Amino acid sequence: MKHISGSLYRSKIALACIFLLSAGSVLAQSNPKLPVIQQVNFRKDTTSIVSLGAKGDGITLNTSMINQAISAVSKKGGGVVLIPSGLWLTGPIELKSNVNLHLKRDAILQFTDDFNQYKLVEGNWEGQPAWRNQSPISGTDLENIAITGTGIVDGNGGAWRMVKKDKLTETQWKKLIASGGVVSEDGKMWYPSEKTVKGSKTKNAGVIVAGKTAADYEDIKDFLRPNLVVLTNCKKVLLESVTFQNSPAWNLHPLLCQDLTLRNLQVKNPWYAQNGDGVDVESCKNVLIEGSTFDVGDDGICIKSGRDEAGRKRGVPTENVIVRNNVVYHAHGGFVIGSEMSGGARNIWVYDCSFIGTDIGLRFKTTRGRGGVVENIFVNNINMIDIPGEAILFDMYYAAVDPVPLAGEKREAIKTVTVPVTEATPQFKNFYIKDVVANGADKAIFFRGLPEMNIKGVQLENVTIQAKKGIEIIEASGISLKNVKVITDDTNPIVSVQNGTNISFNGLLYKNGADLLFNISGDKTRGIKVTRTDVSKAKKTSAFGEGINQSVLEIAK
């Protein structure tokens, strides 16, 4: 196993603490420390699955042989279960404590497309208890476990997923239809089976209901797609160097785990993969994700903690997380928090990452009903190119749709209403984002809070973004933008503020000759302060909505 050396780990801690101080964090004044993630340790004994009769011929179903090897090694006190060279067809694999499942470089572990091999089990889906097909790889209440090596784990997800016609070429769509399955009445969606179609039309499909058993969900079983790897309530976990790909739903889903390390992984899905997330870290503590590459169909690296009342009842935040030295290619978001964050998320460090072609770069999303508090998030040294949506987004009106509309797709505008603050009201506060560069985005920076619960306490410093549109701030307070440079195609306006309070711009840079620098609206707007900014480069400095007192905008001479 590769471990972080003491000197390297201490240097990273020092760098992160310097960043926290430079970001002006209140936490930095109390000398915060990066979490220490405990590492796995295994006996050197190795058992090959071949010794139990497994065959890597792509035909033999090796489920029982692989599980027997894992159980036997665990009972002996632990060690390595080896997947050697070959194409190993299998059904669901259940991990055991003190076992390292190790895949050789030229080993492919492929999961069968025979749905009968996957029993319905009580699991979790998008933050709520739900019946799901058993995951290809799973483990519950384990300690000291790993999946390592440089081989490939393939979930055969194409057998499970529905596919939108608009996301395929004409040739791909015709080939998919010819493979079987069912096309929706409007001709816009392909389903693998009639059970999948019925499940798609069932409200709260799979949600666990008192008095119902697995048999009650048999008629929609195919719709209840499993996540590729689900680890629940496990301690000291390592996933290292393996390629995880082609998942039926999410790729990697650690839930309620502690001391989790994901290192040097390749995580892949087709870009059109429905719910094809890379990794969703849910209600976990002490997590390190480093040196990995994601190219997936939904969010890349995502932090969650349960959904709505179920998540609040669980009440376990995701906390003490380090995300560093990762690359995310296609994804709905490069680094994401939410939208299922009802148990909260806190103390998260993200640095030295690159996002290439992700729909959104830094994506923080939630909605009414979630509840939960997301706070103390530290982001540093992020590079992005070719972002179709927003480079940096905070949105408290998440609507469970793709972040970038497909061609011809129409979406209704958000209707703003104020509702009472309750335990179901989510909160975003205390974010520190520094040293971000983005070349190419639709919009540079977007904040949209709730009128009853603004986004609060966000500091952005040393940010340079080239985008079509500039900065939009709605229902946010205590926002600081220092040394932010936005080079935009649309210069009318550069900055829009609606119902923003105590917003400061220190050293704002923009394209020379911009039509309008600031557009100010909203009867709650106040305390907009501008310093170290040459407003003379704009044709017009400011415009105000009806009834707005111009004194809300203060520009230092």
C-alpha cells in the first residue's frame, strides 16, 4: 500500500493553514487542523480466486467463488484476495473486514446483466431509505477494507439505465432501440424493460413503507438501479488505483463511513449516464480524495448527508474532508455539495483541482425542505476550462434538472416568495474561495439564496474568469469579492445585485468599455461597497431598479 509520508502530510497541513489565514477565516484564528485519516493495514497472505475454481473466460459466473475467497480470508484474520488477469463475470460481491480485494492491471471484473442475480435489499437512494437492487460491490459494518490494484471494475450499467434521445446521435439512438427495451410514448426516452417504465411512473418508487416487503416492489424492480459500490458504516477504507466504470446509478457511495481514502482512481461513465455520479460521500467523517480522475454522467465529486426529514432525523453531517489534486472532465459539477445535505456538511478543504468541461465548476446546491447547514468550506487553487454553465454557483432553488438545458428545452423562471424559517430551511454560510482561474464559462459567478435565508459569509479572492456573462448576486449577504477579474462578452451589466446586503467589491477588474458596471435592484438591497476599482472604464457606472435609493451603492474615490 502507498501511504502519505509524515513530512508530506505535515507540509499539506501547513499549506492549508496558511490558506485559511489568508482567506480571513474565523476558524483560522482558533488554529484549525486538517483531519488525520487513519489508514488500512493488511496481512500479506494472498489468495487467488482461481484457487477456488474461478474462471476468467467472460462466461463463467464467478459470484460464489469470489465471495467464498473473501469470506475465507476474512475468517483467517485478513489478507489479500487476488483478481488475476482475465475477464471475470460475476454477480454481487460482499466485502468482509480485513480484506483487500486486489485487481491486477489486466483484470476486468464485470458484473452480469442478469437482473435475477441482484436481490432487492433495504438500502438508501438519494438520501432516503429505499429498496434497491443489491449493489455489485457492497459492505456493511466493516473495518479495515480495501479495493486496490490497477484493474477495472465494470458495472454493466448500460443494461440498467434509461437514456434520453436528445443525448445521443441519431446512429446511437437507432442502435439502442435495435437492442430491445421500450421507447416512451413521446419517443424521447429509452427504457431497458417494462418494469423500468412502470417504475419511472411510480411516485416515490422504492421508498421504504411500513408493512411492505421486497415482493411488493417486484413489478418495478428493474427501475431500482443499484450504485456500483456501496459501503455503509465502515471504518478505515481504501480505494486505490482501480478504474470504476459503467455504473447502473452512482459509481461510488460511501455512507456513514469513517477514515475513508480514495486515491489515484479512474472513475468513468458515459456523459449521458442518468444519475451517473462519480463519488457521493454521504454522512462520512475523515475523508481524503486525492490524485483521482473523474469523467462521468452526473456530479463528479459530491458531498451529501441525507435528504429532507430522513436526513435531518439521521443527523450525521459529512465533515473533515480533504479533496486535492483531482481532475474532473465531464460532470454536472466538478466539486459539488448537495442537494441532499440535510444532515449538514462542514470543515471541507478543496484544493489543487482542475475541472475540464464540467457543466458547472464549483457547485453548491440545495432547496427548501432540505434543512441542514453547510459551513466552513475552504477552496483554493482551482483551474477550469470550457464550463458550459457557471464557473462558481450557489443555488438554493435546486430543481433536480440538468444544470445546462438541452437544445430547445424551456424552463420556467423562479417565482420568488418568502416562507417562514423552519428546521426544513437550508443554510449556506462561511465559504472561503481563493485563487480560481476559469477560461470559458457561460456565467462567471452566480448566487441565488432564499429571501427568508440568504447565502451568508462568502469570501472570494484572487478569482479570474473569462465568461459570456459576469456576476449575479440574488438574496445574499456578507459577500466579499477581492481581486476578482471577470472578462465577459456581455457587458450589460458586469455585476447584477438583487436583494443583496453588505456586498463588497475590492479591486474588481472588468473589460474596458463595458456598457454597465452595476445593476442594482430589490427593495432589501443595501450596503454595496466598491473600493480599489476604476469605474471610469465603464460607459455607465450604475443603474437602479424602481424605488431604489442610489445611496445603497457606495463607491470609494
